[in-house]
Amino acid sequence: MPAATDSKRPWREPRVPEQRYFEDFKLGERFISPSRTQTDALFAAFQMASGDNHPIHYDIEFCRSLGFPGLLAHGMQVLIQAAPGAGDFPFIVQDSLKAIVELTARFKAPVFSGDTTYPMLEVIGLEPGRTTGVIVLRATVHNQRDELCMEGEIKTLIKRREPTI
């Protein structure tokens, strides 16, 4: 439960926005996550976490021999840029989010080291249930040249504020 507002000590005020439930969402609503430049350090961190050891993701000379301008991001590295946790979405549903139940992704353009990615989620579907509902989010990642690099869908199971009978 958030602490009461303390105007004498604003740093102690709750930082969590007002909580939202399934009924509170509207089609077309957008959630824009912060941009992120895909640095060599991010490539190395992803390689360590994923265990993917193909040189196209970590060997710059190998990439140049193929005509690429830099390291080629793994598709999953691009996908995670659009993870709901990368922006504000999980904070506004922290009391109502039950699960991410499905996701899809289509990779449309390469992302190289040095590219900056711009992720966004948009509500494209609302599937009500009795006690929960599924919010369908269109996930996109563009680069600094406004090219669509990844698009897909993320389905989240969210509690209803008022269960229906």
C-alpha cells in the first residue's frame, strides 16, 4: 500500500501512478518506452545472458566481412526493447497484472551496434472475461532512421476492477 503523501518530505511520496484495471484501458492508447542506443556493452550483456555464441553478434571483423556496418543484434535482443517492463506499463498495472500470456514478433529490419531503438506499445485489443481481461498490445521497435525493425503482439492478463457475474 502506498505511503500517505508527506508534503514536507516529497522524496517520500509514492512514485507509483494510480493503478489501472482492465476496464480503464482504451483502444489506441499508447505507451512509449525510453529510447536506447544499442552499445557494444549491451551486445556483450545479451550474449552472456542468452548464451548465443554466433560471431555475427559479437565479432566485428566477421560482421564487416559480411558487409555489415557493425554487430548484428539478435532478434531477441531487439524484442526485449519492447518488453512492457522497459516503460511505464508495469507500474500502472502492478496491482492488476496477472501474467503475460502470449507474444509474437516479426523482424523487419536489422539493428546494428550503435543504432538507437524506439519501442512503443499500443492497445489494439480488449478481450473481457468475468474476473480478468486480456489486453492485446501491438509492440513496435523503430530505429533512428524511422525504419520498423520489429513488430508483434503482447497479450497481458489483467484483473477487472469489478468482476462481472
